[in-house]
Amino acid sequence: MKNLMMLGVCCSIVIGTAIAQDRRDQRPSWLAPRAADTRRNPLPHTQEILAGGQKVFRQRCSSCHAEDGTGTNRGPNLTVQQLQEQSDGALFWKISSGNTRTGMPTFSFLPEAQRWQLVMHVRKLAE
């Protein structure tokens, strides 16, 4: 009887682990840390700042994401809902950190204000 109970506990653990693993596999694989995710864009929403973001995007991002942000074979579409639903902080973190698995370079060398301008421009692309 004791062996059957142990077998039941082991099966529950294995099944629970498999279910948890399956859920993890369905989540986006490139998630910003919570501290980054909650950051807010400190820049005011002005025409000058938006124009600066567009300029930086054209110089640094359009070769992979296309001028209109719809993506190329080198970079994904930035106008899709899944991306646009991410927080400003998450987008800032991704721009800053890059992702070697996906080919996204890091832009941490850009001044912080320019990276926030890029976040604003990415938002504007979906309008």
C-alpha cells in the first residue's frame, strides 16, 4: 500500500512538471525582467521627440524591421498586437539588451533618451 501511495505521488509530480513545462513553452521566450517591465517612458510626447525617434529608427532599425516597421526576413514586424501590448519598459529593455538568439543587436551604446525615443516611434508605427 505504501509503495502504491509513493507511486501516486511520483506520478503527480511528473505530470505536474510536464504541465508546467508545457505552459512555459507557450510563453514568449524573450521576456523583460519585472523591474524593467514596470519602467515608464520619462520623455514627454512631443513632435520633436517623435521626430528624433523616427530619425534614429531609420538609421539603426529600418534595415531589419523595414521603414514602416512591418519587418523583413532579418527582423520581425513591430506593428503586431503581441509586440504592441508589451510595456514601454519591456521594449526599452529589449532595445537596450538585444537578443543574440534572435539576431537583435544591443543598442545600449545609444543615449538613454534615444532608446526611449525609439520606444515612442515603435508605438507610432502601429497607428
